[in-house]
Amino acid sequence: MKKIVVTGGSGVIGKELIKLLLKDNSNILNIDTTEILDKTIQSHPNYKYLQQDISKLNDKTLLDYRPNEIYHLAAVFERTEESASHFNNNYISNISATHNLLKISSNIESLKKFIFASSYLVYDSNLYMFQNPDNKTKYLNEGDAKSPRNLTGYSKYYNEKELRFMFKNHTSVDYISARIFRGYGIGSKDFISRTIDNLINNRKIEIYNSEGAFDYLYSKDAATGLKKLSEIGYSGEVNLGAGKSRSINSVLSEIEKVFGKFEYSKISRSEIGYENSASDNTLLESLIGWKPDYGFSNSISDLFNQYDN
């Protein structure tokens, strides 16, 4: 029976990934600072939870567990503007935690796969950020220039470098850095989930730079993509996105199709710029023969249904 470690398994993508992995009858150890609230997962005989800061994880924990696969999803991030507190949080939770996990993992003889949740923020922001709204989408591919626009992006890029350094000479371990685009799902802090949560709870909705366009990837698709990447013999960096750019205005229209018309305030902030980016999924599709298959409208309905439940 396969033994798998998922760090950050209680997060929006992590819990969907764990659901998929449990269907395969694998033993799952979720290492996170909070537990998954889903009682079905908690009560599953193949599921275990360890409350732990990854930066302080003891070698013995993983060496004794002897995992065959590790999915490293645990991270902190702030998207538009990073606060002063993020300066320290980013170092501890993104850089120090990943470094510690890699150090331990390099000594796990049973390990065959290490899947890291990276981000498209590693790419040069000059490729896809504009001073004014731009209708031309920049499809980012793995070979594009790297120059992260914030601390989160820089930490992910450094994590990728450490992962490659640690395992490039370990022929028995496949390692993948999945550059995930704009994820959304139940309980997430992203624009889509936040808007739906505000709608359901009758809170004020403010929309910034609504002409901006992003590659939105539903958490269930992200989980499926990560799992499929773990099933191939490949090492390196690969994009994981929907492969399509959607403007904030078009997203609002999709939400209104499900929820009905609602009020919101549009705010323009030229100092933060306008984005129009999407994932070039050429490599992803060639590796796993799969495209994200959860239709956007279906995902919006699914989110509302989860809130209702």
C-alpha cells in the first residue's frame, strides 16, 4: 500500500488532493497547522493528521513513516500587495519550511516522487503586467524569463532551484515543480471564492481593476493535475493552469448567471497595474494527455452548492 505525505493538506487544493489519493487506497499523512474540517476524511482509516510547522519538522517523523511520495503544498502568500508581516511569514513558511523538508527528504530511501506546488509568479511580470488594460493575453510557457514580482514569487523560484539541486543527481526520485496559476475553491482567499462568500453572507463587494484577466484554475482540477503529474516518469518544471484567460468582468457575469444580479463597487488602481496572463499548457498536455475538465460555469455552481451544504 502506497504511503504518501501531503503538506498543507488542509488547504483548498490539498483537501481535494487527499480525497483523490484516498480513493486509491493509499495511506495519507497530512502535515499542516490546521486539520481538515471534512469529517469523511477525518474518519477514513487510511488518513492521519499531524499538526506541525514544516520548518520545525523532525527528521525522525518522515524517516519512520517511510513515504513513497511527497506533495509539498504548504505555503503562505499575499497576492496584490504584501504586508510587513509577510516579510517574516514568507521566510519561515515558504523558504525555511521547504528547505527543511528537502533536507529530510533527501535521506528517505523509500521516496520515489516529490511534487512541489510552485506558482506562475516566478515568471517575469513585465511579460504579463501592463500600465493600462490590455486585451492581448500573454500565454506563459516554461521557457519564459523569470523575474518574480513579489516575495512569494521569489520564494517559489528559490524553492524550485533547491528542489532541482537536491534531486537532480538522485535518479530514483522524480521531482516536479508545478507552476500553478490562479487557484480558487471553497474557503480560499482568491477573488472568485471571496466574492461568492461575500454574496452569501451579504457583505460589501469591492472589485479592483475589473479589466484585469487571469488564468483561474479550480481546486479540483488542480488536485487532479498534481496527481496525474505524480504518475509519470518526469522531472522538472511544468505549468498547471486552465490554459485560458478570463477577465474579472467576465467572471462577475458567470457568477450572476448562478446567483442573479448583485451590487458591487468597481475601483481602479493604476498603481498596481493590469494583468492579462494564461498558462501555455503545451508541456502539461504532452506529459499527461489531460486538460482541466471542470467547466468554469460548473465550478461556480459547485462552489455555491458547497456553501449551501
